[in-house]
Amino acid sequence: MGPWVKKYQPSSLNDVYGQARAVSQIRKFLSDFKKQKKKALLLHGPAGSGKTCSVLAAAKELGYELYEINASDNRNKDAILELVGNALKQQSLFAANKLILIDDVDGLSGTKDRGGAATLAKLIKKSKFPIIMTANDAYSGKLKAVKKEAAVVSFNSLGADDVYRVLEDICKKENIEYSEDALMSLAKKAQGDLRGAVNDIETLCRNTKELNKDNVIELSEREKKKSILNALSIIFKGKNAEKAKEAFDSVDLNVDEIILWIEENLPKEYSYDDLGRAFECMSRADVFMGRIRRWQYWRFLVYVISLISSGVSVAKEKAYRQFVSYQRSSRILKMWIAKQKHAKRKAIAAKLAAKTHCSIKTAFEHIPYLVPVFKQKNAAQIIDWLDLDKEEVEWLQR
């Protein structure tokens, strides 16, 4: 059995959800290709919005033989010439119309493309076959030449209702018991990424055949932890400042939590001067966080992110290769324990203040005089007088 994203991908353009206008443009382009002024389409939109599966569905529906290429794997001029050029020269094996799909064409916009985008634009101009390209960002500067030769088709981010309908259909076909609330939570969690949502429901339900709120919450927590662990690995193990700066982009934690994760695990990775330089960056970040809290200068947040990511990453002389198991910060637990101890002391002070008609602040100063009495086990009358509970008594006897 293959993955569900393959099993349930649309077999015709009518099965594509939430992209009526884009689907209409693709169908018109392929149905009447010889009359088209431009010989290519550039589909752009968020990941999981249906760009690639729409092309696959169109090929099936309209009888095209599909030739697939991933541009991000073949970025330079020679690779584009060899793969796309050869595809354009070859006749269809089954005497059918041929459709060339070039996925992730915005992968050509990196520094390693060496003329790949310009070469692709020239090949499109000479093509006798329809070419459809996909991209997350069609407005990258390096795609300017390609856009001149292609009609741009926009795919919208799917709404939660559209994602819900697809997931509901899968649940019925797979005999999965589900609650509507849990299914909608999963649909909203996907944030328009249908492919991601289908992968999520397969992860949760392929074996259990059941979906509830607890499953969805557990998945979210698991992904959140996995995401922060990956980010820490990029920062601690590498020395690339740009990659490090982007490491926290997909981490669903606030900056304070991220800082706690770094502080907890930094001493496990770095040592000596490297550790000193890294904590210097963390210290400077803390100064900016203080200004943000005190004066609401949120423009300083960019400095905080740079210091705790790129700053920590390049603080080391060389990359560390040893395996380290990253752990959640224990500082919050220690703070909670300290707070609980202080809470008991404060509760006792409040009761003492009420009985002695003084302020709580003054009662705090009197508590040390009670401790010897409780240690000698002669405090029965005081316990009744102050109405102390068991935990408060144990605190005074500690």
C-alpha cells in the first residue's frame, strides 16, 4: 500500500478542491494548446495547495503522456538543457500528446543556477509541447525570463472547510471513526497545506482507525518538539549564519521558550571559549529582550533572533560532531518549585497577619520565630489558632 497522498490524489480536474479558477485555466490551456500565445504555464501558490496534483489530474483527464522534472534537483544550465531539451525532442511513446511538468522551478533562483532560468526560457520559446511549471514564489527575480514566456496561474491557500471535506472523504473510505471537532482541528492545523493534512491523518489513523481531539493535540506537541530539535541541530552543528537565522522560522514556540531551550542545551554542545562566546550572544539578546518588555521596542526582536541563532552558531571555532540528546529546559520546573515554596510561606504569613493585626510584610519577618516551636512538636495550639493545613505545618517543620 502506497502513501495516502498518492492513493487519494485527484484523478480528474473536477476532483481538485478550492481552485476552480486555476483548474479552468489549466484545462483551457491544454485543451486548446495550439491556439495559445504562450507555450507554458507557471503555477504558483503555497505548498500543498494542489499545483502538482492538478497537473497530474489534467494529464489523466485529457490524455497526455506526462514527463516530470524537478528543477531544484537540476539547477544549472547543462542539467536543464539535457533533461528539458531531450524531453522536447522526443516523441510520445504512445503517440499521445506530451505534457512536460517542471516542479519547483523557483529552485532555479539560487546562486548555483548558472543560467538555468535563462536556458529554460529559451527552451519554452522553441517548444512544440505544453510545459507547466510549479513554484511557491513566482515573483523571484531570477524567474523574470521564465515569466515572459509563460502565463501565470495563481493557486490560493485552501480554506479549512476544503481541507475538511477531503479528510472527511478519506475517513469514510478508510472506515475511520472520527469526531467532527477533531477533524476540523486537523484541517485548521494544516493552514491550507492539504498534502500535509493527508499525511497527518495517515500518521494518526492508518493503524488505529480512530481520530479524536487527544490524537490531534499529541501530534501537535510531537511536531513542535521535533521542530525545535531540528532547529537546535542546525545552530549547534553548523556554522552557516544564514541557515541558522532561518532555523526558528518553522518553530511554533515564543522567543522566551526558544531561549530556554538554547540555554539548557548549549553547555552540552559547546565548551571553553566557544561556550563563552555563545553565552555572550545570549547575554546581549537578553538585554534586548529586557528593552522590549520595558519599553515595548519590538523592533529589537530582529536583533534577538539574530543573536540566538546566527550569533550562537558562528561562536564556535569548528563544528561539533558528537551526538547530544537535547532536553527541555528544567529552569521552569525549578521556578515552579520555588514559587510553590514561597506560596506556602506567603499563605502562612497572611494567616499570621490576620490574627496579629499586622501587615503581611511584617508577618514574614515573624515566621522564623515559629519554626523552632514546630520542630519541637509543641505547636498544636498555634496550628488551631492559625488554622494551618497539613502542607503548611510540614513546611514549618522542614
